[in-house]
Amino acid sequence: MTRVTGIRMLNETIHRSGHGDNWQTTWAGDDRQYLLLTDGRGWPEAVGDTGKTYTTRVFAMIGDAPDHTFEHLPGYPDLHHPIVFYGFGILALDGYIYHFLTTPNRLAHDHPPLYLSDFVGAKLIYSPDNGGTWKNQDGSPLKWERWEERNSESMVFYNEPGDTFSLLTMLQMGRNYESNIDGYVYVYAPNGNVEGSMNQLVMFRVAKDKILSRSAYSYFVSRNGDGSANWSADIHERGIVHSFPTGWVNKGFHHPYSWHPSVVYNAPLGLYMMANWGMGCDDHGRWFGKPSYLGFWIAEHPWGPWDQVYEETAWAPEGDTAARAYQPQIIPRWISEDGKSFWLAFTDYQIVDNERPYTSFNCQKAVILTD
């Protein structure tokens, strides 16, 4: 594995477009990337001016930054209030797209606008034709369950111990997952919804042909001295893959949200890269009260150990201290051929002139420093 000594963010490369947040991205065999939008309208040139704000939608992304374009996938059913799921983990594999959506436990109606409470589970859906059509986990026509229909039968995870595995991230390993050699798909998540668990990283793995079967999931337990890992089919035996700094989980009225990673394999350098972030909270524990935390980590194996190579305790893209950046995503196709640079997507929640102009697809180039 190449020895990485740091990362340099190139502020002059920032490019902004569209409306929304999240941006978890996967690279398919058709050479398009598929990315998740949440809480946004998307791109007028792709979806048209529908006037709708989606809680989740999948788009195709064509080309390389900063000349990329976006394409609407009309087969993805509309999802917006009051039916709320937030799409996070996504993976393109052999013409299929697998897609996890997190569910909160309820909407709180006593304060307008509608706010979410805790994340308590995840729904799994898939497309058998690169985003043309979508199905439920069991192969039935896709349905957005109402609150009273969400349970351990309709969700892949629901009310697990400590609300673990509610915010899911799927490891990206090149075009069509082609850099993978062990036959497993790896999935990461915060271990819960509160300080002390949300800053703990947990994970499971599943054979590539068993993604739709919860009974085939094995949970990381521990690492051995030779670098291998121990796994268990029992979610109660899960271990902590990595712990992030404390003090970055919001405790205010909004749902807790922090430490939701992006993990990508950098094939030219032969290492795994993780970007992660902590919520900048004010003195009352409310989100976006100050700039966020940004960190990068590298590892030889999907389960670590994870060594930190970059830290920014007041994340300020373009040197803007008013920034409220969050959700950093390493875009898998946009890793350079030599592995020494990549593009990071993120969202910025800052207010300018009483609006949030940077709640958009912001992308920025970064250089990996090596010996």
C-alpha cells in the first residue's frame, strides 16, 4: 500500500449545480454513475421544472468533473412529503442497482415545518435494468410504505439494537465493482443515533449474489493480529470498526445526523479511502451552529484499521468560514488514473440573503500527498 502523508483540497476547483443534498454515488458497467439526491429539486436540465421537491430521487451522471451532466431516470417513482424515506446506500453491480433508504420513526407534527425524529431502520429496493424500473426487496412492485406499514417485515433493518444500521453506505470498488476479488459487498453505518454510538462505525458484508437476503449478512466483530477480520451472523455480536471524535453529534430538535461515511477503493494506490464528517453544533446542541468537521482515513482492508491522513475541525470550502458543509462523498469514477487525485462532492447548508444557495451538488478536486 502506498504511504499517504496528507490530502490537499483545491479550493479553486469548486463547481456548484442543482438543488438538493446527499450525493452518494456508484459507478455502473454502462459507464454512467448513479447518484442519490435527497431534499431537493435536482437539475432543471435533467428533470425539468416540475416544482417538486423530492425526499429521494436517483439520477444518472455522465462524464467527468467539471464537465459532467445529469440525466433523469423516469422509472424511479416520485417520493416526497408526506411519505418520507431518505436514500443513502447505493451500488451498481452487473446491471442491477441496489439502493438502501433510511426511515425515521415518525414525523413530528407539533412544529412547522415537519421535522424528523430518530432514524430507526432501512428499506432495500433494487433496479434490475440500470435504473429503468424498481422493485421491493422481495421482487414485488415498488411501494412506499406509510408509517403504520413500516416494520421488520417490510424493512431490511428496523428497530435494531440501538437503532444501528439505519444510515447505510455501500463500499465502492470501481466500475461495476470490478476491483473486488473476494466476492463480498461491504456496507457501513453509524452504530446509532446519539453521541457515543453515532460516532462509532459498524459494518456488515454479504456475498454479491445475496444482497437481497438479510439472512446472508455477516457483521464485523473484530480484527485479528494478521489483519483478517472475524464475522458473525448475529447483529448483537457486532464490533466497532472505528471510532470518530466526540462532540460532533447534534442534540437539538432536528434528528441527530453525523458521521455518515463515504468509502471507496483507490485501485491505483491499492488502498481504501474514507471521507467522514461531524456536525457542527451550537452551544445548545443544534445542528449547523458552526462549521463541520471533515476527515479522511485510509486502510489496507475494508474493515481497517483506519489511519487518519487529513483533519479539518472547521471545514471551510474556498476559505469561507460561513460554510456549513456536510455529507462529503468521494466520487468513484473521478479518481485519477494514477490514484493521486479525486473529486469530492458535498453540500453546504449556509444561509446567504435568507436563502440556502449552496444546497446543491458542490464538487471539489483534492490531491493525495504520498512519499
